[in-house]
Amino acid sequence: MSLHPGTAPHTDTDPHPDTASLGGLVEIRGVHKSFGDLEVLRGIDLRIDPGSVTVILGPSGSGKSTLLRTINHLEPVSQGLISVDGEVIGYRREGELLHELHEKEVLRQRTSIGMVFQSFNLFAHMTAVGNVAEAPRRALGVPRREAEARARELLTLVGLSDKFDVYPRQLSGGQQQRVAIARALALRPKVLLFDEPTSALDPELVEEVLAVIRSLTRAGTTLVIVTHEISFARDVADTVVFMDQGRIVEQGPPAEVLDRPRHERTRAFLQRVRTGAEAADEDPAPTSPPPVEPSPAPPADAPRRPSHPSATALALDPTTPLPRYLTEDHQS
Amino acid sequence: MTSSVVSPETTQRTPTATPAAGHATATGHHEMSCPPPAAPPEDLSRLRVVPARHPGRVVLAVGVGLLVAVVLYSFVTNPRWEWGVVAQWFFAESIIRGLLETLKLTVMAGAVGFGLGLALALMRLSKSGLISSVSWTFSWIFRSTPLLVQLLLWYNLGYLYERITLGIPLTEITFFDARTSDLMTPMLAAVLGLGLHQAAYAAELIRGGILSVDQGQLEAASALGIPARDRSLRIVLPQAMRAILPTAFNEIIGLVKGTSIVYVLAHAELFFTIQLIYGRTQQVLPMLLVATLWYVVITSALSVGQYYIERHYSKGAVRTLPPTPLQKARARLARLRPTPTGAPA
Ligand SMILES: Nc1ncnc2c1ncn2[C@@H]1O[C@H](COP(=O)(O)OP(=O)(O)OP(=O)(O)O)[C@@H](O)[C@H]1O
Ligand SMILES: [Mg+2]
């Protein structure tokens, strides 16, 4: 099926939204990961609902990046299973046996899992449009003109309509990261992974990238974000996951994990991050609603339903219409 | 140009520009330190940049210039160079034919060398230990054997293996069968010898370039589901080119001149032709000069090509591309054309 901005609108209260295909269900079961003798992930179990926003917090070295990278099989797991919409990532399951998939199959699976890196990793020899169009052309075989037209739409969505033909090195860090987000969106992923997307940025550039990610939370894609921006986590997360030493210490809605942490380690970590960051921005006002987004926060116990993307759901600039292909079904 | 704080004459006359410039800034400071309400705001557009002087460079340039002049003078005036003979033979038909043969050898050996070199480099970086050791062994053998030996071995392959046969072993079926000495022309031996030798070096060169590309580029491409072939050819190689090109052109220029070694196979390329001629006419030096001048011409053409190809691949790697010599010349012309009104005559 395909969805167009003109069809009957769904709301968050719709009991049976049939738009679930927009976001993928990620299931992580009993995942262990070792590098040699070092066990980095020690049994991770996590269910990430379709269309939900999950923020992963934790001290340095706790395995956050590694967990994220196992989700798209950049790191194969040592033990356990990861699946997206029921499809095991990196393996084909036959009863008790897991057959390693051929690279071609893994690449196909990755096209539905986008990733944004801390260090952007834009292709330095390609323009912004070239960067965004590359994966659809090479991985999905979209013709060049079509891919580039889409790329321009996506770059417009992230507010870079004046930077189409500019090379990454001629862009600011924040702009580069926005190109990287557009590049990840170009494959219409069911799941988007962000590994500290703002850590490499100057403080004044952080907000422009967070604004783009915030706009994505309304588009129905499942988002998994590793970040140290606590107030951002409070703002957008349905679930906050706190990791330490390769284990999930606690998880729950931000109001619980961030404001009433049950574990001493979480409290200590939040304390450390707060004293560092909150000295600068005076008042994150934990209970006040986010200023930009007037929509009420979803109930704490239920994950946010994937809503039908409205014409402006993704656009930073509300006058920009949402490109049709973003609202259509994922590639089958 | 507008009238300036420091008059052009003062800067020209004083050999060291620093006192004049220092004076200019001092006056500026003096104006600025005046009580704010009384002083009119300083007109910053009047400030002028005085370029730094480099007396050492001037001395060096003059020295080098003199040296070049002396050498050129001796070239022109020494009758032993026999410029008349050089001119007579420079465009001679046999020379041009030899030159074309040299170019043909260069192109073919270069294609074999860099084509195979790329394959070897990718093999060497393969995760499979077997494939990577095959590549390593190839480079090891072909870099350790002198080029002259390789050429003679290929040419004399017929002595080692009389016939070359392609078929299914232990059956009567053959697809191809020929006498080796019929197949192995001097040209083929030369292309094989030069090409395989070149490939061993090109492989290392390309591998180095590939290793210089940030690992994050490959990771991002894998995460986007881009197939391995495109990751190599579209993401990594174009970026590796920047590191590869300068040395690769060095190698190609070396190859142009390296083809002269093929004279041992009596193949009529430029250098062999030259030797034939001076063997007959005894005009050794002027003929060597003819060859040298042609090699200079080829190398110069390659250098121009190198400049533009390197420029092409530095797109995105530098914030702004420097102008090409042509663009610079045009810009200079454009600056000259409209008669500057304020310029000092
Ligand atoms: N490829 C690797 N080989 C060996 N050890 C690794 C590798 N990648 C990660 N590690 C180790 O795994 C541990 C967890 O790393 P990871 O990058 O997942 O931490 P993180 O939680 O993302 O930390 P940070 O907040 O600093 O990014 C670290 O001790 C790290 O040294
Ligand atoms: Mg990390």
C-alpha cells in the first residue's frame, strides 16, 4: 500500500494505525559481544517498538557504540540474536542453526537500517547531492536523475537547499551532520541509528542538528540515539536506556530514568553529566513541556504510535512539502 | 587605486619595508588613541597591505638565473653539439616511427602495469590469506628480478618452452597450440617484461593510496548497503587517487624512458633507432640530443596532464581549488585591460 499526504489522516488516537510499516521493530535478545578477551556486551535484552524513540545513555566504554553497530551488523555478535521486523540480522535461522548470510544479503538488510556517525563520514570527494544520492543509486539501483532529485528534496528538508553542489569540506560541522542525516534518510530506513551525532560539534551547532532529529521523531521511523544531551533525551525519548559495563542497568520513560533513577550508577552518571552540562544552560526545567513542540507527550508506559506523517512532519521549513516517496511504503 | 597611507615611492626606495610599515601603523595607533568624542572614526579603507619582502629568494633566483644562462649559452655556442645535425634528424621519418613505437610501448606496458597493479593491490588487501599471499609473492618476484633479465627471459621463452599449448590435460583436446618463438615477438616480450615489472611497483603504490583513505569512508558505505565493488571503485579509489597520482606519474615518466632498455631486444623504438643512426653516421652526441629532446617533450606533456588530473582528484579535498595557469593568465589580462585610473603611472 502507499500513503499520500492527501489520504485520510491518522491520529495518535487511532486504535489500529496501519502505518506500522514505517518504523521497524527491533528485538535484541541475549546479545554478547567480545573483542578478544574483552567482553564489551554482556547479555543485552531490549525491545524497541516500531516508531519509538530510544535514547541510550551511559559512561564512555560502556558499549553503546558497539550495541548500535551490532544492530546493522557492522559488528557481528558473539552470541544472541538481533532482529528487525522479525528478520534476523546477519544470519538465516534454521531451527537451532544460524547460517551466516552472504554479504549481498547483509547489504540488503542494511538498506533498511540507516546510521549516522559521530564523525559524519561523508564521502569527501562527492558533493552534498552526490553523497545523498550514492546509496540509492548503488544499493537500490535508482536511476541517477531520480536519485539526485530525491537528494535535493532531502537536503531541502534538513535546511540545506543552498548547499546542493558543495563538497563536505566546505560545510560547517553541523551542516555536514545534516547532510549525513539526509544521506541516511535517502534509503527510507525503517530504523535510524545515531551514534553521538552531536559530540563532534561546536556547542552552537548542536541545536541545528538536534532540531533535524527532533523533526524525525514525528515521521514514524524507529530512532535509536546514543547521546549525552540529557535535556534532548528528556524532550524526545519514549524510552531511555542506561548502560554500564556492557549491561543495561535500567530502562524506562525519561520521567522515570532521568528524574527518579532507581540505580545508584544511573544517579551517579546523571549527576556527573549534569554538573558538566547544566552549568552552561541554566534551566532545563525537567517537568516543563518542550517549548517548540506543543503536542502532548505520549503516555509514559506506551511507546509513541507511529503517526501518519503530515505534510510538514519532516520539514524544518513548514512551507516545504513532504516528498511523496517518504510517505510511501518502504521498498518491499 | 586610491591614494595610500604609505606612498609607493617610499616603499620602493627603502630597501627594508619594515620601518615604513611600522611608521604607518604607528600613526594609525596614534589616531585611534585620541579621545573618542573628538576623533573622527578612522577610515580603515585607507589602510594598505605591504607585502613582506624575501631578499633571500631574490638572491637565489638571480643566482639560478645566471647559472641557467651560462649553461644555455654554452649549449648554443659550442659547435660540438652540432645543432644543425639535431635539426636535420629531429623530424626524420625513422625517428618519428621510433618515437611512435616508444609511445605504443609505454601505453601498453603502462596499461598492463597499472591494470594488473590495481588487481594485485585489491588482492593484497583481501581478507583471504591465500589471495593476499599470491599478490605478495608476485610483487616479491617481479621486484627482485632485474628488468633486463625479465626482458631476456620473456624473449627467450621459446628456448625454455618450445610450444605453448592450451587444452585439457590427459586428453587429446587442444584449443590452442603454437611455437613459442613465433608468438614471442620483441614487442610482446617488451610489453610483458615492462608491464609485469611495472605491475609489481604499481601494486604497492596503489595499496599505499588505498590505505591512506579514512576507514570511516568504508564503514559509512557498508552501513549504507553499497556493494563491495562500488565501495572500492567509487568511494575508496577516487580518494586514494590523490595519494597515488604524484608517484604514479613519476612511474609513468620513468617508464617512458625505461622503454629504451628494450633496445636489447632489437626492437625499433626511439632509442634503438637513434643507436642505429649514430652507428652509421658517427654523430653520437647530436643524435643522443635528439632522443633526449623527444623524451623531454613527452615528459613535459605528461607533466601538464598530471597537473590537471591531480587537480581533478583534489576536488573536495581542498576547500578551494587553486586557479589553473590558464585562469591565472586570463585574470591577469582582465586586470590589465581596463585602464586603471588611480594607478601610479
Ligand atoms: N574493534 C574493537 N576492538 C577492540 N576493542 C574494541 C573495539 N571496539 C570497541 N572496543 C572496546 O569496547 C569497549 C566499548 O566500546 P564502545 O565504543 O562501544 O563504547 P561507548 O559506550 O560507545 O563509549 P563512548 O561513549 O566513549 O563512545 C571499549 O572498551 C572499547 O575499547
Ligand atoms: Mg561510542
